[in-house]
Amino acid sequence: SLWFVYSIMNSIMIPNILVVNKQIVPCHYKSNSELLNQHSGTYTTCRTFGQTAIVDLPLHIERLGKVGILTNNQEFKKSIVFDYVMPSIREAVYAFRNLFRSNSDSKSETRLTIILQPPTNNINTNTNMNTHGYMDIHKCDVIVFGERLPSPPQPPTIVSVYKANRDHPEIKDINWVKERQAIVQTKKRDEEEVILQDPHSGHLMEGLSSNFGIIKNGVLYTAPVGTVLEGATLSMILSACQSHAITVVRDFPDINECKEWDGAFISSTTRNLLQINSLRLPDGTTIELPHSPILTLLSNRLLEEMKKSSVDVSLTNFEE
């Protein structure tokens, strides 16, 4: 179709952009996974709304600030992280905004992968420390990889379950990207995501790059706070639940009850809320899951929630 030809041409005209410490540099990375495999530190993946605002910016600033925990158990103050990373983020966002405008494109959005990378030499040397003996955030590199936000995957959505643990799930550490490669290799071609199941408790936790939840008897169940990395999209889904008086229980979905579920979903920056059609269990059996009207309602509310939680990158002072 003409639309398909146009979208292909438009994709070619919009290159990926790499910003390192406030400067646009030549970008040889074809994907954010390629970028992450060559760096270290904390990272976050976010999206724009209206081309110049970022959805749930405070959450992403908080994630990046945990780089201090990785290095010396001292989380950086959010306002300091904000002041340090925002010039690089603005550079990428405005570069894409200008590219979109030059193509008369008012609908496309940007996906940003932002890394706060500690010094690659010995982080505990005096040159990398501040006067309090902690790592100086200004010695970290700010790396921003920008790309056109991909369209959400199309159904049917097939998800498998894999028995594995994730260390420090509350920290978005690049090491996890490298550690999960072995699990990624087990993913079949038609599978959208892999849900981690704790090998000891049997709890269903989260996806490799998504949150996971289910609907049972009109109630939304998703993992307890602090046991998984809670994404911006899940936060918006939970906010929509509150608006529509949908009960949320922060408890692990029980895989033994999967035939009783009224629906299940994964959520992330790119996927939004994606209903799961088929769940492949570790024993090889496949469970077909029903389509949930509640999840459809929540999915339809996401755009409004994104608008509510978006912060324009022109903001100069950090606000919670």
C-alpha cells in the first residue's frame, strides 16, 4: 500500500542519534541492545509525548541516580541527576523534533535509551571522588541513544515462562542486559517475551524487558512493590485502575491458576499494554488466554495517562 511505502521511506529519512555528554556524535549503533552491550552503569528507556515531553520523567531520573548504589552504595539526589543529564536529553529530543518537522511529521515520537556510565578506570580513585568520599556524578558519562519509537507489536502475543531469578530487580543495571542473553537465546521466534518464574517459590515475576500482570475475577494482580523493576507504563495502568475503581492486588500471579485467569498482559515503553494470547509453560504445554474487556479499557486509557504524566524537556528545575 501507499502508506507502507511512505512509512518505509520515512524510516530511512530518520536516522538514529547518539548524544554523549551534551554533544551529538556519529552513531554506528543499529539498536539500543547493541549500545547497552558495549557500556556499563544504570540505564532507562523512555519515550516522548508530543515530541518534546517525556513520559514519567521523574521515574527515569530516579533510575539513573541508582548508579551511585552500584559504585559506592550512595544513591544520587534526583535534582543533581536531573541537572546533569537533562542537557544531553534535550539535545537528542530537539534533534528528533527538528527531523520530524523537516519531514512534516507531527505524529512520530522518539524512544530514548539513556545511560549514566561511571568512569571506566578504578571508580574509587581520588580523581573520581567528591569531597565527601563518594563518586562524583560529574565523572560519569551521559549517553543518550535516540530512535523513532517503534509501533507496538501486533497480535497474537505469545509469551513463554522461564525459571530464573534476577538480582537487584529494583536497579536498572546494564549488567542485567548482558546476563539475560542466555535466556533470550531460549526465546522462540514467534514469542514476544519471556516471563521469569522464581525457581524456588514458583512466583511469576516480570518479563525480561516488561512488567507482567493478570486479571482474575475482575481484579488486577501484579508483583509486589520492590520485587520487580516497575516501569512507567505499569504505573500508568495502575493509575487508570484507580480512576475506574478496578481493584489492584500487589501479589504474584499464581501459575497454577492460569486456567482461571480472565486475561494477562505485559507492559513496557514500546509495547504499551499488550494482552497475552498464549502462555507457554516450562513443561511445554500452552495455555490459551481469553481477551479481557478490563485490559482493553485500561489500554484505551493509556494515552490520557501518558499526557498527564508527561514533562516537557524545557523544564529547568526538577519536580517530583
